[in-house]
Amino acid sequence: MPNSAVGRGNVVLVSSDSPSAVNALPDMNAPEGFVYVSVKTGISDDDYVQITEGLQEGDTISYIEQSAAGNSWMNMFGGMGGETSSQPSGSQRPQSGRP
């Protein structure tokens, strides 16, 4: 998973209809339709990190990535390594879908 998808404190933003959403962190405010879940990480490099616990098959994760030009994009990964979609973060609530 991209490093930027894992927040401080090892949390990941998932859609509220994802299987892991049942483990939502109640004290964290997430955008409508999303929840934060705690994860454990494994090996990583400059770009990616391994998630060893906290996510399940079928989860749709979402994160905001900063480009070199400073533009933000909301990225969603469906099905733990499935297809990726992007849309500007300033637009309406991200639409989640599963491949």
C-alpha cells in the first residue's frame, strides 16, 4: 500500500461499507462515508508499506496524495490491491467502488 495511505498512529481510511469498518476508531472524525481503522505495518520502502493486520479482503481504502505540483488527489484502492481510481480532493465526496 502507498506510504501516504497510512496516517500517523498507523491508521487507514476505509469506506464505511468495507468489512474492516466494524473496527472503526470512534474517536477519529472521518469524512462522510468513511471510517478510520488501526493497522499494523510490516516492511516498507520509500514508496510502499506492507499491512500485516487491520485490513481485510474487500476493503476499499482511501487517501490523499500530494503531487510534486502540490495538487491533492483522493485515491481509492478496492479489494486490497484492486483497481485504483482518482479524483480531485476538492470535489464531492469520493465515490467508492469495488472492481
